[in-house]
Amino acid sequence: MQSANMLLKKLLRTSVLPFAARHGMKKNLFPLSRTLSLSHCLKQDNSCKPSEKLDLDAWKKVMKSGLQEEVSETVPEPQELSALAAARETLEMWRLAGKLVPENISEEQLKMFMECPSKSAKKKYLKYLHLKELHKKIDKKKMEEKREKKLEAQEQTSKTDETKKSPFLYLWSSTMDKAYNWRAAQSMIFGQPLVFDMSYEKEMSIREVSNTVKQLVLSESSNRRSADPFHIHFCNLKDDSLYHKEFLKHYREAWDKLLITVTDQCYTEVFPKDKLVYLTADSPKVMKTFDHDKIYIVGSMVDKSIKTGVSLAQAKRLGLETAALPLDKYLLWNRGAKNLTLDQMMHILLTLKDTADWKKALEFVPKRKYSGFVNKSVNELKKSLDLINTLKFGKRQEEVQKKFAKSYPKK
């Protein structure tokens, strides 16, 4: 009897239970209970131990995992992924058809394309993306060209630096610097003073102050290289001001070695008032000739918004004489403001000081601002300009026609 029970146990373990676990046969083969007893006779058998009982919960987990794997193999792809793939296929077809389609498109852009209400809206959106991509390519190309030009410029500067290292050129540049410095030193003793008014810091932004200092640096270098330089005075220049900080950025250690006069005093405290002349474009008085005995003052100001009357008000407040360059007398003014940069003013004053020729001096005015020099009298030019303006803008055309008919009657 015991041998028969043992044989039955072995058969169940080797054949029936693995078959049921593999094929998920759990409902009909065994009763739903925590443990499976083999038979009534097996229950009475003392040799049956708790470790030999079979756990049905483990079977359930194994069978559920098998069913989930089978279901996951047969589950179709989400509709969103299939729709995106279809949209990409349509884009490829439109690209092959020659329509404006971007080369690279993101998932967000593709979703926006799918959300477009009509076909024309989709085409417009794709055209917008195509143009955007094209502009990016053009900007990238421009940046690469700029980078190449910058590298070429650096190579050229390195070549020029190598040529400068030659002993002859080094000797020539050093001797010329000594000659320029000697002239500037002589101008500090015997030269005519030229004052730059540095009291306009509050009237400008930081960017305008930096542009002003750049123009002053150019003015100082052109004055130092001239045959008869001015004795430059920077008046109303205070320490730790924006002007002073920008000068230190440009000159660094050479700032203290410049052959110019720097003071925080006003020019009225340094020079007599009867010799001072403030040059401003807003002055009603026109400068006729250059006076070597006068001390000219130039306002150190770069004004992008062109605030008229600031320097004129400064001169009137101090009770100084003012003057303006005769631009209308010698130039056919075309367009733009009549304010000049500080380095242009320096070139004009240096040329007037050397030659006293207004035409040569006013050649430093930018040519975009005037159309030529005056050859006729001022009254004739005014009449012709008035006639041109009336014909051009349609002002009082009937009066012009009557005047023309009176002056030129028909034969």
C-alpha cells in the first residue's frame, strides 16, 4: 500500500503538475483551495509532510505572467505614433513633389502640422518652417564668412607685425614718434590752445560717452601728427568720471605720459573770457575767418538724439562768444544734421590753421551730407532751391507758373 502511494506521488509530480503549470489548466483539473491533497489515503499517511504540499498562488502568478506576455505581443501600436508616421510620409511625398517642406522637423512641429484645419493652412505652416530653416542657414553661412574674414585679418596683422620687427622700420617708427612728441611738447609751450569741454557727462548715456572718448582719442592722434599742433586742454574733467574711466581703458599706462593739459577746472578759470569762442552748430553767428589769437572751445558730446541748444545754452550761461562753421555758405547741404564729430572738427580746425582755406577744410565733412560746393551767389541758389522745392512738393504751383509766364512770355 505504501509503495502504491509513493508511486502515485511521483507520477503527479513528474507529469500532471508541470503539464498544468505550462498550459494554465487551473480551473477544472484541481479544486480551488490553498493546498492540494492527493487522496483520502494520502491524508492518512504519516509520511506526508507540509513541505510536499503544492502552492496554487505561485501557479496563478506564473500563468498570469504568461498571459500578459501573449497579450503584449498582440497589442497594436498607439494611434498617435501611427498618425505621426503617416504625417512624415505625407511630408516626404510633398518634398518629392517639389513643395516647400523643411528638411528637419521636430515632433512638436509635426503635431502642429497635423492640427492645422485645412490643407492650405498646412502648406503655409510648412512654408514658414522652410523659410525659417533657410534664414538659419544663411545666418550660419554669414557667420562662417565673418569668421574666415577675421582669421584672414589676423593673419595679415601677424604678417605686418613681422614686417614691423625689421630693424629699419622699427628705427623709422621710433624716430617719427620722437618727432611727433617733440612737436606736441613745443605746442604745450608755444602752441595755440584748443579746449574740449568735458562737462556733458550727464547729457549722454554710457555708450555715447564711450563714443565721445573714441573720437577724442582720434582727435589727439591727428593733432599730434600735424605740422603745427594745438595745445589741447581737457577742461572740467574730474577723476573717477565716465570720461576718465574710458580714457584709462584706451590709453592705460600712456594716459599720464600724454602731452596735453588735463584739469578739473572750468575754462573760464584758466583763460580770459574775451579770448574764448565756443564753437556750436546752434550759434546764430557764423565764423568767417580763423583767428589765431582766439581760444576755441569744442563741446565733447556725441548726441544720438540730437538735443539742440545744449552747448549754446552752456556758452550763454557763462557769457561767452559763440560761432558756427559756415557750412551753408560753402556747401550745398543735402540732408542730415549739421553736427560734426570731434575728429572731423579737429581736422577742419587744423587745416584752417595751416592754410586758411575753407574749401580744403570743409572737405573733411562727410560727403553724404552735402551734394557739392557753392559756385554761385547765395541769393541765386536760394531762388533756384525754392523753385525746385515748389515744383517737387507741389506748393503754390499756380503762383510759380504765373511767375514763369511773366518772366518768359510767349512770342
